[in-house]
Amino acid sequence: ILHNIGNVVTGMRGSIEKSSHLLKGLDKMDKGIFHIGEIINVYRSSSKLEINASRFNFQTMLKDSLQLIQDKFDKYEIALEIICPPQLELTIPRNPAIQMLLNLVKNSVEAIVDRRSGEPDHVGKVTIEVRELNESEIELILNDNGCGIESEFQQKIFTHGYTSKNYGSGYGLHSAANFINSIHGSIGVESEGKDQGVTMRLVLPKVDHREQSRAESEDE
């Protein structure tokens, strides 16, 4: 099924490339279709024993990934701020990292929209701050001023199938947590309660432990 979907996506990209000189605004569509292809490749490779890590600039990955959902920030007039060292590089599986980030940010956008249902004039903002903790780890802090999470639900949000939304699947945060755990990172949530926003704190390794073990074995 994924192979067939991938073929359709490839055909759509080809059509866009041929039409790009005739129509405006196709660049974002092309990036979106490219990202669909990336997601398909992630799931197609999920049956393999290992997902290869790759080295990439983390700030560039953040900006490119968030560009894919910039339309949501524009539509709901939500401010986005990114603070990240420009030279920071990680060696982890890039595609799952992109999907993790999109899941977390999408959740923040939805939380702000949810808060606006009771406060129509609420000014939404999402901030992503990245800093180096030490030689081997970074911390990513994602903060939003959305609807918040009451204390009794904070331990449940990463559970498969749990959602506080009528339209949610409960898969996004669970998937993000699974990826973070798979590379020996950690994720935690902080919120002072209803309409008090949420802060997600992620600790990620600079090098995937599986990649590090492989490199050490080659040196021996």
C-alpha cells in the first residue's frame, strides 16, 4: 500500500515541476508532497532492524520542518520563535526526528486554538529553544500558551490512544515519545493547569547510541 501511495506522490511531484513556470505558490505544495514521501519512507523502513542515523544541521532541520506547517501559524495568527545554535549538528535518524517535531508543534497549535474557543482575543505563541547541555546531549524546550494540561492528565498524554480532543487519535505524542526513547533521550511535560500553557522538555543525544556503538565496533 505504501509503495503504491509513494508512486502517486512521485507522479504528483513530477506534475508540479512541469507546471511550476505557469502557476505561483507551488513551492510550498512541493515541499509538502516531498515530506509525505519522507514519511512513507520512514514507515516502509520500519520493518527493518535498524533505522540509519544521518548527520544534519539541527537549526536547518527545525526551520525546514516548521515551514511545512507555516500555513497553520498564518491561518490562526500564532507567533513562532526559534532559538537554536546555528552550528549545532546531530547524528540521529532525521526523518523520525522531523515527524516527532511536527507532532509536538501540531499539538501546541491545536492547544492554542482550543484556548481561543473560550478566549477569542487570546494571542497565541509557540517558542522552541535549543541549547547544548554537555558534549553529548542537547535540550529542546517547546513552550506554548495554549489550553494547558491539568495535573491528573499529565502522566497520560504519552500513552497510546489517549487524547483529550474529540478529533484526536492519541497517536502523535505516543509516537514522539517512542522515537525519543528509542535514541535514549527523554521527554517531560510541565503545565500549571487549564489555560496556563504547556512546556515540553526534551533531552536528545547528539549521536544516536546505535550509531555510536557501530562506530566503536568498527574501530576495534
